[in-house]
Amino acid sequence: MLYLALLFLILIIGSCLQRVSGMGLGLVAGPFLAVFFGPVEGILVINVLAFINAAMTTLTVRKYVDWCKVALISSVLIFGSVPAALLIRVVSPGVLQVLVGGLLLVALAVVTFGQSRIPRASGRIPAVTAGVVGGFMNTLAGIAGPAITVYAQMARWDQRTYAATLQPIFMVAGAISFIIKLLMAAATLHVDWRIWPVGVAAMLIGIGSGIIVSKYVAKKQARRIALALAAGGGLIAVVRGAMSLV
């Protein structure tokens, strides 16, 4: 029961931050679920939960979504998902956990410290590149957000458009990652059925809280909190994976 209570709390925080800042659920919950259930099944769970959360969040921000960008980026996610699924099939759980945590920490470092150095870019190539990288990262570690964030910074997206447009992209990314891993026999899903009602209830509370919190907390501040929590989760995943290899 303790892990369900922790899961409930983590999902409330992640979904609240995602409603406020655009991303948060995968960043915050992904590393912890990788510790709870293992780096393969845990990320598969977050793929499902991320799809549900993004679908619910999209309903609340749909009028700000840039659907052309959604179509372009989502159309190439699968080209990153397939090689990630192949990697999952051949890498040991310990190494995979280190990869999940390490990839998250690198992505966070780029998003946190590299934004001021990211040049301006436009056109289809940067968007397509972000989609492929996002598909790979989402399938391997449950985090498509950092790759899309780097592109959004390059394209100088408005914060409101950025936060809203991420949501349907997360929906597609979650669905593709889940389906590809099952079809390629890279993962199976055998978890406690109680995580689903607990997860949905937590995300509903988190999204509702996020709607209220967004009126009082700056989006940048919420994003910093999400990145800090994600960094802690990434470190835990790396340490646990490394310890299993010793």
C-alpha cells in the first residue's frame, strides 16, 4: 500500500506541474516508476498514464494548441520509437535503468543550462528532428518533453502555445511507445490493477489543482520545480541501476 500512496502523491505533483508549465508527469513520475516496477515495465506504465493525462489536459488547453506543429512532430515519433524498442530488447535491466536516469539528467541539463545558447531556427527539419529524438526518449525513458522543449526554444514559441501544443504530442508519443514496445516484444505489462484507478484519480486531482495553481504560480517557477524533482528521480534511477550492476 505504501507504493500506491507514493504513486498517488507523485502523480498529483506531476500532473499539476504539467497543467501549469506544459510538462511534468513523465519527468517527475518516470524515474520513480522505473524504480518501483523496473526500467521496462515502469516506463510502459508511464507511457499509458502520460497518454491519459495528456488527453485530459488537452481538453483544458485545446484552444491554444498549434495543430500544424502537432501533426508534423507526431508524424515522425515512430522513427525514434522503433530503435529505442530494439535497444530495450538487448540491454540488461540494470544498464537500462542507468540509461533511463542518465538520459533524463542529460536532457534536463540541456533544457536547464543550454536554453540561452540555443540558436533560433525555423522550418521542418528542426521540428522533425525533435520528433524523432522525442520518440526515442519517450519509448526508452518516458520523456518526450525535453526534446520538444529544445525545439520550442529554437522556434521561439510563445509559452502558452508551447505548453498547450505539448499535450496532444504527449498523447501520440505515449500511444506509439506503448504499442511499439508490445508489438516488438520489448516489454510486457503485468502490474497491480490498482495503479490504474489510483493513477486516474491522482491525475484528475493534479489537473484540477493545476488549473487553480496556474492563476497564482508563474509557469517558469512550476517548470523549475518539475525539473528539480525530475533530476532527483533521475539520480535515484542511476544509483539504483549502478548498484544492481556491482
